[in-house]
Amino acid sequence: MPRLCHDILTLNDDYNEIYSQELMTMINHSLNEKEVKKLHPNIQFEVYLMLHVLGRAVPHFQKMNENYCSKNDPNHFLNNLKKRYFSIFKSKFQPKDESKPRAKSFCQQTLKPAMKVHIYKNLGRKVVDSILSSTDGVQFKNPKYFQFNVLKELLEMKNFHNYARYINEHEMYIRNWISEYVVKRYEDSSKLHILIQDLISSICKKIQFALRDPYVKKSPDILTFFDRFCQILRNYLVITQNDIKLVSFQNTVNISQFSSDVELYLKELEEEFMSDMKSVNIESLFDLKFTPQEELFKIVIGCGKKCPFCRAPCESGGFNHREHFASAHRPKGLAQYTWSDCNALCNSICTTDVLSNDMFINPDTGGDGCYYKEYRRIYPEWRIQPDTSIRASDYWKFVLREFNAKFADLYSAEPAEIPDEWKTITQDQALRSLREAYNI
């Protein structure tokens, strides 16, 4: 939802009631999710939630409307054009070549803003491509490989608060992890500047190609020239009709000469861009509409569903899969499950439970008991691979053993009973178990 608000506010458009409708649609979608329905929200709660969210959005929508009105105020718009029209007026009466000042004005007033939009629009994707093609980009290739790397790092740090956040605020933890990774990777701004330089050089070459196109250079008049020029670059640059009308106003220059002059000033514009973009730093990546952090998050988070028993995230990848699957399930106590008779954290693991004759009761069963071995009657979309190995899930057994008292305190429960065989698991064995689980 925050991401939708950010995308709306960066549209540089006026407020439209459809934006509020999109927010309400997203709220309704969230309220219809199975996990939320377990909480049995009533109509009053839904109304209050919508009022709260829309109330928080109103000041931003108001600011959006004010910015749009200010930007499109006719008086403000004409004042901004005064210098450009005066420059055209002077060029008509000064005894010198009109083509060069017109070409320079076109580069500075029309091409430069369009190129800037193109660069910022594509910078996020360029960063993602750079990361995915790098040596350590392999960790982002799919949810399974990514989860392994995050869990391996957590084991190395052995920090309870990080584990608690990973388990209970999983998506937020992953978002923060990715953001920190991107910041660290590009804290040396020179790496970012190389990508920007590539984008600048690429778009300048495309513009140069359009200017040299024989069909463009042989245009009968300036309007036809711009029409053909913009047609070639339609997938890369957005040049408005207002800009075209302005630069075409009383423009009687020789088309071939004008095209050559634009190309001449384009080289200066490229150097100017290279210099201006040196001020761009890592913080700029967080303001892009297409943020590399969000795109990487979409790759590794998968469908976002979690095991109904231990909360392990699904690693099937994407949204279009029939079954949810997790490589490493956990003791259910880590997901706040307790034994009903003593309020102690549960030490059983769903991969062994699904082979047992034990039963579970929760809101999804309607208060009735269901055998774990028949769990697919309640959760047909989940596939939990049975595992009776004594070394199964050693990683998470090690975590619960190490932080048993702290998790119990966090969940206001009694500590789990730790089996004797868990007490001998070493950190190396936990890592080995993780590698086996993820087949890495």
C-alpha cells in the first residue's frame, strides 16, 4: 500500500478520485486474505480502516493537486516561456544564422528535460540489471537461493532481534536487507556514475541516429522534421506537442543545417549531462519510480505466502504456482505456537508432524480437530515434505535452543522443552543442515 501511494504521488498528475478507489480496492483485497479473515474483522472495523487510510492519504492528494495547479497555471506557464519566445524574437531580427540559436534552444529547452526523464526512468532498471549480472547477483536469482543466503548471514551474526524480525516481520526485514545491500554496493558513487554515463551515451547515440536519418533530414518543413524525429525516438523520449509548437514557431531554417546544428550542440549537452549527474548519489535511487530495491524484492519474495504451521515463507517463486513449498520448516514455537496444556513454546516441526497421529485445532478448522497427516484437507495449496531424519531442521532447532528464553519472553510464553539431541547441535552442523535443506 505505501508503494502504491508513492507511485501515485510521483505521477506529476492532478488528483483523480480513481486513486482513492485504488486504495479502497487494495484494502478490500487485504481484508479478503485468509490470514486476515481469521481475525474476523467486522463492518465497523473495515469502515474505520478505510477512513484511517484515506485520511492519511488526503494531505498528500491535496499537495498533489496544488503542485499540479501551480505547474499548469497559465500565468506561470507563460512566464516560463517568456525567455524562450524573446530569444526567438531576437533571432529573427539579428543579422546572423538563425539555425544555431534555434538548435541550441531546442537542445537545452526540449531535449535536455526529456533526456533527464529518460535517464531517471531507466536508472533503476539499469541498477537491477547490473546487480543480477554481477558475481554476487546469483543470490537474487530465485526466492530459494535468496532465503539460504539471508539465513546463512543470520546464523553468522547470531543476533536474536534480527531473527525475531525475520520471523515476525518477514517482508519488512527482507526489504530492509535489500535496501542495505543496494546502499552498500553503491556507497561508492563512481559505480553509479558509470551506469548513468552508459544511459547518457546510449540515448545520445539514439538521438544522433535519428538526426542522421535521411528521411528526417529531407523533411520538407520543420513540423514534418519534428514529427519524424519524434517518431523514431517515441520509445525513449517524451517530447510534448507544446514543446514542438514552441520550437517550430516562425522557424524557417534549413532542415539539413538545423539537424547538423542540433547534433553539434548535442555533444555539448552530453558533456553537460555528464557533469550534472556527478551529484547523483545512492539516496537518489530511493526516489525513483522504478526502484531497484522494489524490483529485487519482487524477485525474491515470491508469492508471500507462509506455512500455516511454522510461518516459513513459500519459495516456489512468482505467483503462478499450484502449490506452496518451503525448503526448511521450523519448530512451531518460533511462530508463537504453544502447547495448549502448559503455554510452553511448541518444539514440534511440521515436517515430522505430518507423519504423526497428532491433531491441530485453529480457526481454519472451525474449532474441530484435524490430523496433521490430513493437513491438505484444510490447506490443499501447501505441500509439506515429510522428514523423519533426526538431523532434519537442525538449523532451526539450533536457533530455538540458542534463543529459547528470549523467544518465550517475546511471546509471553514458557520456554520450549529442548530435547537432549538438540543440545549437541553445533553452529557448523546448523549450517550444514541449511545447505542440505536448500541443496546448496
